[in-house]
Amino acid sequence: MHTAEAFAHKRLEDLLVVLVLLVSSRAALVNFADAFQLGVFALALAFWLLRGGGISPVVIAFLLLSLLWLGLHALIDGAIVVRTWAGHFLRLLTAAFVIGAVSRPLERLSRWVVMLAALSLGLYAAGLVLPGLPEALYRLAPEPLRFVGGTQVGETLTGSWRRASWLVYTVAPDRAGQNHGFMWEPAAFGMVLALALWARLLAGRIGLDPGNIVLLAAMASTFSTTTWIGAMVSVAFILWRHGGGWRLLLLPTIPAAVLACLTADFLLPKIIKEIQSGYAPYMRWSLSRMASFHLDIADLVQRPLLGRGLVISGDETARLPSNNGLSDYLARYGLVMSLASASLLVTSLRRAFGADVTALAGFLAVLLIFAWAEKYWELPLFQLWLFAGFSGARPHHAALRAPGQAHGARGY
């Protein structure tokens, strides 16, 4: 391959990864979400064909299992929603084509998230120094780039705040004290930062190098309960695996973390309130995550193997959608598809990184922490992780090295 052609292919690979990030942001071009997803899928397919990419039999088997699962629901429930089916497979196939055509996709993803995190920190800090800046940027954004989110209940829009996506950064003048990054809300940005951080950790970047520091600083700037808990678990893993004098940092770190949990309103007090809230009829239009968990598990008990499926029934429209990503996924996909997805993810991680049990446990713990708050397991961004170990390319890391051996490794 000529140098110019190779360079063009590398830029296309970067473009595809960035587009996967943006189409998963639920903020960039959110008012044109379907067209955007279709466009990214078409580009991924075209590049996959151009590169002569392949798809692992394991990925094909998972796609066929998904088709069988949807087919069974169609037979049982007597309902097929073409748009829902199409969206489901467009997201899966987008991830499959990117994995099949892009070299070291998770490394590229991590590198781009670090750059976007650094950009977000600069813009977030500017908004704190110049309080009128977020409002000005919001007003400058064209109307199609603005959105509020929330849920319409009669004449009232609940759970909404003004946002405008400048593609690489989401401006939120009503919540300028929290860094949204390029995502739809701070906790979602924290989730992406955590995925990028763990892509580095699993690849052997165990330490507080500049990339990890940027990601952790951006996580702190979200002031999100979920993100801070995820960051604490990640830092604990770094300190545990790094070895040597780094473990001395545990002495000031643990008391500081405990103090933060006890005093910060968005940490322990919020968690206790969430646990105590449970479910009550008055939450019909404002489900907490614990209330969502209760209702979702009740649904799962009704249909444990296949779940309730992707098609929303009349009964489900009687309440708000679940706000708990973990229980919502279990209730909709059932135990069969949930276990299949979990098995695929663990196998993918072992193949892509050679991760040991401790590293896998740490990463999965962080995934579950964010899943409690965010519905992200169906985003193309996360589905890259499901398929990353089956790309046919060389692993992101031969094995997670013992403490002290990985510090000089080339990072990203």
C-alpha cells in the first residue's frame, strides 16, 4: 500500500471511531438521530467493504441469536416494529463493521476520548471563569443543535434542562457547574471517560500518566455521583496494581475519599436517599433508579428467559421508562440474551487484552456502577467492546503485566 493511501486509510479509521463516539453521544445531531445513525452505518459498511474486512463467526452467531430472540418475541407477542428491529441491528452491525475494518479500535477510541476530555476541561474551566459563556454559546448554537430531553407528561416536561451540542462539546447553561463533555449528560460523559481509562489500564497503562490524569480530572469535573464512584474504584485499581511507593498514596487517598463521601451532597447523602426511596405510587412520573430497579425486576420475574423484548407494550406506557440501565437491560433482554452478552464481553476482553481475573473484576465493577445510572449497553460505543476481541487484529496487549513491568510500555 502506498504511503498516501495508508495515511488516508488511517484517517478514515480515526473518522469512523470519532463518528461512533458522536453517534453514541445522544447529543451530537440528536434532532437527526436516525439519519445520523444510518449515515454512520453506511460509512462503516463502505469502509469495511473497501478494506475487505471480515466478521468473526462468533459475532455472526451473536447476531443470529439476536435475530432468533426477536423472532421469538414476534411470535409470542404478535408484534413486529420494523423501525425498532432496524435500529437494533444498525447499531450492532455498525460496531461489527468498525471492528472488522479498523485496526486497534479501542486504542483509537481511548486516544480520541483523551483529546476530547482535554478540550472539555478547557471549555468547562472557561465557563466557570466566565459565567456568561455557557449561555452565550447556547444562544449561538443553531436551533437544530439544541435539545432539552426530559419526558413529556401531559402539558409538563419533566427532567429537562437546556443543552446545545457543538458536536465535540455539549453546552448546558442550566447546569454549567457539571462537565457534560460531548455527551447528553455528565454521568454519560463519565461513562465514556471510564471506558477510555479502562482501555488504557487493561492495555498495561497502570499509572498516573498524562492521559490517565486527564481522564480522571474530567471525571471529577462532572460532579456526578456515579462517575465519582467509578473513578474511586478505578483509582483503587491503579494504586493496587502499580505497586511500589505508589501504594503509599493509599494513606491520604482513603481518608480523603471517605471524607468526600460523607460530606459531598451528591455522594453518600444522595446514595442513602436513593436506597431509602424504594418505589411509591407518587413516583409514577418520576422514577428513581431504585424504583426503576424494583419495577424492572418485577417484569423480569414475569418473563425471566426472554424478557419483555424491545417493543413497548400498552402496559409499559402507563409509567415512565426505566432510569436504571442494569435492570432495564435485564428486564427487556431476559436472562438468555443478558448471559450471552456477558459471556461475549468477558471472552472479548480476555482475547483483546489478556486481562486477568482481578482486572476483569475491576472493569466489570465499573461497568455495573455506570449501568445502574445510564442506559449505554446498546450504544455502538459499548458494542465495540463486545466485539473487540474478535477482530482478527493483534491484541491490544499480550497480557496485563505484573506491577512494575508495564510502566515503560508505549501508551496512547
